[in-house]
Amino acid sequence: MNVSSAVVRAFGLAKTHGQGQSRVHAVDEVDLEVPQGQTLAVMGPSGCGKSTLLHLLGGLERPTGGEVWVAGRRIDTLSERALARLRRQSVGFIFQAFHLVEELSAADNVELPALLAGRSRRQARRRASLLLERVGLADRARHLPSQLSGGQRQRIAIARALANEPLVVLADEPTGNLDTSATLDVLRIFEDLRAAGQTLVVVTHDERVAATADRLIAMRDGMFVDDTRLAGSHPRGLGGLIGLEG
Amino acid sequence: MQDAVLAMLAKEPTHGYDLHARLRRSLGPLGEAMNRGQIYVTLARLEKAGLVVCERADGLPERPERKVYALTPAGQQRVAAWLAEVGWPKPDLAEFHLKLTAAAAARLADPVELVAAQRRELLRRLGEAQRAALAEPAGSGAGLLLEGVVLRLQADLRWLDACERAWSKIDDEVEGE
Amino acid sequence: MGRLVLIARLVLADLRRHPAQAAMLVVAVTAATATFTLGLSLSGASQALYEQTRAATAGPDMVALTPGSDPAVTSALTSLADAPEVVAHHGPYRIVYADLTARGRTSNVVVHGFAETPGAVNRPLLTSGHWVRSGGTVLERGFATALGVGVGDRVTIAGRSYPVVGIAVTAATSIYPGAAQIGPYGGGSDYSGLAWMTRSDARTLASSHELPVTMALDLKLRDPAATESFHDAHRDSAVRINLHSWQFTAQQDLVILRNSRPILVVGSWLLSFLAITGVAALAAGRAAARTRRAGLLKAVGATPGLIGTVLLTEYLALALAGDALGLVIARLTAPALAGPTTGRIGDAAGPSAATVAAATALAVAVAVLSTLRPTLRALRTATVTALTATAHRPRHRPRLTALSALLPTPLLLGLRLTARGPGRAVLQACSTATTVIALVALLTLYAQPERGYGLNGSSVLPNLRGEHDRQLMLAVTVLLIALAIVNTITFTWTTAMEARANMAIARTLGATPGQIAAGLSLAQLLPSLPGAVIGVPLGSGLLALFAAGNAAETPSAWLLGAALTTVLATAALTALPARLAARQPVAQALSAETA
């Protein structure tokens, strides 16, 4: 794996909460490299530290140890301001709870990152309508989040995460609040992103989401316990799945 | 397989080529592995068992493609019985379970490692099935079948999680002694 | 009994959880009720001071005054003393109109010629020094205070220097500068102080400079209340006699307080208004939590009545505490405010029962008005809905979005992310308007030209009434501004708390803390602008209701400056809470939102 092609890197990354006896290692000195274009899933039981890991990678929380590099730049030492700029340029977040601005329409929500990044209003609008088209919600642009289903809201959130063409998209349990068909919609979009070479880190405990990634890391108690490449292996063909082979 | 081929002949007599195409259609990407030879072998067996009869169609002789197969009354009865049947493939979990027990007892391998390897394999399969399902157009029969495969694999993976938790605990207790 | 315990427990728990809000309500209500009580009880307090002075100085029930000093005048006065209603009298004595200079400041003065041994009626009470003796003068205390003169100093009266031998108070004349009961030759009186001399010194003073003289006679009536009928009975005397009853003199004491009452009462209304807006904003900020709690209580079987009782009990208890505190403050400050000169002695009586009732009604009104809406909502919302109540009900605000489109991008974003429903904006506008109203009133008072109390209206001696008005107005304005400051900070902070989720989202999208803080500030500042603009005409209009017809215009530059200063101060005030709020950790805010 070529270091220079890694979009996200972490060395000895650690995050502890509390002190003394009640000290909790949410993330316990992990090393990670995510090359350009890889989709990485991180799986583990609740409280294993996978959300904290994602926050650390996106600069939403500061590590208590180790380093985080995004796009060749060390970010754990950056100021709040610089982190904000990094997020608007290089990182797109997707959350389990969607976290849309409830008072703004779907299109306004998708426009936000572009406007924050200083694009003109017309550019932002054009980009938003393109992205809404891409997630299949062009006809819902004027709706408020409260008027949309969970799946539609998450698709809006994905469109918003893509607004500034981020180097990496970080998704935290993106299908955690969704039913099967909405999950499939999200997976379909992730497949498109993968095909388009978008680097994507998904924290999930949904096996479907994890299984469709290129690579899967299993996390327990703040540590990585398994790291598997999933994609590219096609040993028996699909027929093997239902016992139709030979 | 035999029952499915018989049932497909219930609508009207047809030749092997057509049967193959229809099976492929309803299985979608899962049917890619199935070759026409398998159909003919199956049809030959059914004929031998007296469940179908082969009516040679006009035209070129001796070409298997030209054989038209039809159900015999016995064949029809068999189809009816098959439809009424409520049998279900049994999940074969006992074998893996015994594998873990035996490995642990004889200290041949770490059961937790076995579980992890198995999970990796199932996740690969799940990934394939899920991707294939995503590629299917909405409402396709094959999509529905793939969804079934995905759900089965998900269930198996969750059982593996349970196995892992249980065996890790046993490990810890052994280490703790 | 159990219900009472439950109510008390719930109220206490809530107070413990939100001490700042409780303190704010108490302070606001205290300020409002103290001001209100003072406004209502000033005249009562002034009367009380007059009556105590009257009792201590054997104040006359009636003073008969006649211009001139010829024998006819004297005999007309003397005949009054023989009237059957009169039980005692003092005089006739001379009142000489002169000027007095002390420490380079000259004022009109009326010199009363008194015996060296005081009589039965009108015995001025010495507060220092001793009574008049030949060649020495005694000054009325309010006058002496205004001049800055004490016993042992020398004053020049009509060109001749006299030592001040004593300082005294009297109930026979109105307080400084209203000592001249009638003017020279029976004409109008000017601002005057009061001095006493011996009879012969007064006579000499008058004759040596040919100064105008009025003869006066102090009368004690059988029935002190019957001044009206005595006045009617002796109206048609041969010589024109001016009769001043003690009630009239007491009333004259109030002239100096004429503007105090509207300043205080209107001020207390404005204070109450600010209290309501501030507490309502806080209460609205907690409405969701309240509604949830009401739902919880309902779910375990509490009746709507009980819930309403708990909610109202808390605010009423706080308001009544503030009310009590306000009444005490009013009681303590009333003597100083009611007696702006030192011409009266004694202590003001406490506020009357009616005043206490009115102040309490005001406090209760503040409590009820500021919490009515959230309370009603908590009561009405169905139990299940209440339990799942979210922090706010999102509303699409196309007009706000359209408005924000006119702004530069960072401000647009800030506004879209942080601006909440119109309610808070209206409250902020009202708060700003109130501040500007107070500032306009204050500036207008300062802009009024006024006659000083010195000779010919010279301002070497300041106009005490104007000073008094300005000081009161300043105090009320300071209170109003203090409350408005607390309000603005409260509004910004509650806005920040409500917009916390949106701000956290924006931070994940790459908004800097600075952008967030600017947005929060702006959300408060925008409604402040119309508030300030409306405040100027409102303030002028309010003043026009009370001001004299010939009131001077306040320079418009002053008014503009006041409005501008208010807006700028608001901007500065919102900056701090906004910055604090913008620096909260993102991940925490996000997970709080999901929880």
C-alpha cells in the first residue's frame, strides 16, 4: 500500500475518557491507512469505540494520543478554524440520526457546505440539484426534512456530505435508523460512490453494509481485532450461494 | 432440481433449450453457473423414471434441442405432491458447532479463530449476494431470491457472533484458571 | 397534605435545577415593584414628612398674609386673631423680601422677623446652632443645604453681612425653594429661601433698604381640619388677606416631586415589561422540558390542575419574594426620595395597604404573564405527544430565508442556522425598544432648559426639582438598561442552546466557530434594529403625555446616538455568549441531540 496514496492515516491513535480508575479507552492506539478509493467498513459491538474513531478521523474530536493525517496533512494539531476549513474541503460526514437542519429545505441543506466553502449561491444551487438528482430526490428539493421519510432524509444527508466533493466520506451507522428498503437505497448510492472511486469509511453494525465494503475492520474495546479484504474474491461464482454449482 | 424442472413442464410441453432459458431467467445471476447439460441430464433421469415423455418434434432428427418434453400423468401427480409439500431445507449448523467443540476439546485449533475465518467467508458471500441484489432491477424475481440469500447469511453471521462471544468467554475462563 | 408536599418538592427541585432563572425573576420583580411602590407612595411619604415636621414645630393651621406693613394691615390681621375659631396665634410678623449671598451665590430670600423667644404657634425647630439674636440670622435647613452654608458661616442679606447662628425647619412655609408664600406687593413669588431674624433686625432691614414687606399672622384653629370654612368665613375682609392653610402648604411640598411619580410609575411598567420578556424567553427556552415533565406527571396520574399548580406556584413564589424585597427597598428609600430637600424631618410611613396590594398585583401579573404560554401548553399537550416533545418544532421560514439571501454568505448561513421562531425576535425588539424609550426620556430631561434657584433664575443654585427628576430618571434608566442587558444575554444564550444541534451540524460541515458566533449575534441584532427605530418615537410620545407643553425638543443627533449606541451595545453583548456557545465541542452536542 503506497503511503502517499493514503487519504486517511492514523498512527497510535488513542482517545481516553475520564481519569484514574474510571478511565475508558474509547480508541486504544490503533494504526490505520485508508488508500484513495477504498471503501472501508468498521464493525463492532456498541461502545467498541468505532464512532469515536470516526470523529477522530474527521477532526470532530481531538485524540489524547497519536496522530491523524488527512490528505497528507496532520490534523490533530490544527486549530478549530483550520479543522473547520479541512472539513469543508476534504471531509463529508453522514450520521445515523441524519442531522439535517430541520428548518431548512432539502435543497438548502445540501447547499450548506458549498456556501460555507464560499461558493457562489448559484454554484451551490446547481451542485445541490445535481446531487439531489443523483440520490433520486430531485422532486423533494423544496421539502422540509420533517416531511420526508428516514431513508429520504439519509439520502439528503449523503447528498450534503458530497456537496464539496470531499476526499473522504465518513459515515457513522448510516443505516442504523433505516428499514430494509431504505438501507438498500443507501447501499446502492454507496455502490455508485465505490464505483466512482470515492474513499469511504463506514462505521456500522449492519452486516449488509459491512459486507459490501472493500475492506472490513472488526473493532473490540477500542482495538482492531481483524482486518479483511472482502472485494475482488469471486472464488465460486454466485451459483455457489444457492448450491447450483456443478 | 428435478421437481423444479417437472413443475416448469406443467404449463405446456417444451424443449430443453427453452427450459434452460426459463430457469436462467428466474434465477438471474445465480443461474449463471447452470449449464444446459445439467438440464438434459435431469430430463433423461425424469424420462427414465416415467415422469416425462419425450416427443420428437418434426424437423431435424437426432438433435437434442428438438426434443419436446411433456409430463406423464405420474409426472403430474409428482408436481402436485411437490407443491403441497412443506418441507424446508434444514440449516446445517450442527456440523460447524461440532467442529468448534472438537477443535477445542482436542486443542486442534482455536475455536475463536475458526469462527473468525468462517465469518470472513460468510461476509464475502454476503457481499457478493448483496451486490448482485443491488444490481437487479427493482421487482425482479431474482432480486427476491437474492434477498433471501442475504437474509440467510445475515442470520448465520449473527449466529457466528454468538459463537464468538461464547467461545471467547470459555477461552477467558480457561486462561483465568 | 401529600399533594402539598409533592408540589413543594417539585417546585424546589426545579428551583435548584435553574437557580439563575429564579434569581433573574426575583431581581426583575424586585426592581419593578420597588419602583412602582415608590411612584405610588411618594406623595404619601411627602405628606407624612410634612405632618411630622408640623407636629414638631407647632406648625400653624392657617397663615394670613397681607402685603405692606401699614397700621391698617396690621390691625386687619390682628382682628383675625380675635376670631372665635382661633385658639392661638403668632404675629403679626414681618416678611421682608431681600436677596442673600453666600459663597458667591445669590438667591432670593424671605426674612421672617421673629421674637427671640418663640411663641405658642410656629416654633421653628432648630437642627443646629441656636435661635435668632440681634445681628444673627437663622437659615431654613433646605436653603442652607442648597447654599452649602452652616452655623458660623456668614451670609450677606441685602448688602449687609450676618453670621448664621442656627439652622431650623418649619412647617409654616413650603420647602425650599417655595418659601415665599406670596410675592412682594402681593404679586407672584419667585424661587426663594427662608431666613429668620429678630423683629427689630427685620424691621431695620426693610426700612434701611426700602425692601418690600408682607405682614403675616400664624393661626392655630380649634379644628385644624376646618381651614376651608375659616377661609370662607373671612374672605370679605376690608383689606386683602391671603390665607394659606397647612394643607395647601403640604401640597406645595409636592410641586418638587411633580415629575417623580410618572417617572417612577411609567418606569416600573417598563421594568415589568422587560421582566416579562426576559423571563418569558427563559421559560420558552425550557418549554419543551416543561412539557415533557408535565407529560410525565400526567402519565403517572397527576391531574392537569396539579401540574398547573406546580408550574404557577414556582413563579408566584418567586414573584412574591421579589415583591416583598421591592416593598422593603421602597420603604427604605422613600424618605430620601420624598424629601429631596432637607426642609422636613421625620421618617416616611410605610406604603399604604392599597399600594402594597397594587405592587403585589404587579408582581403576580409579571409572573403569570411571563409563564402563561408555556404553562398552558404544558397543560394542553396530550400526554404521549408531551413525552416525545422535541426541543423545538421546526418551521419553514421562507421570508427569513429570503431576507437572509440579501446578506453576505457567512451572515446568511449564521442566520439560517441560528435564527429561531419569530417570538424571540419580537421579545428582543421589545427589549431594545424599551431601552431606547428610557434613553430618550433621560436625554429629553437633560435637554430641558430650566430656571436655576439663584437670583433671577441664575443657575448658581441648581434647580433641585430638575436635579431630582434627572437623578430618578437616571436610576430608572440604569435599572432598565441592566435588565435589558440581562435580557439580551439571556436571549442569545437560549438561542444558542436551542440552535446547538444546528450549530454542531454546521461545524461538521466546516463552519468555523467565528461564523457560528457571528450568526448568533446577528440573530439578536437584526430584531434590535427595528426595536431601536421604534423606540425613539415611542419614547418621545410617552414623554409628550407627561411633559409640559413648552418642553424643548431633544436634539435629533442625541436621539440617533442613543438608538445607535443601543444597537452597538447589543452587538457587543451578544458576542460573548455567542462565542462561548460556538466553542462547545461538536461531538458532544451531536450525541446529546441523538440521545
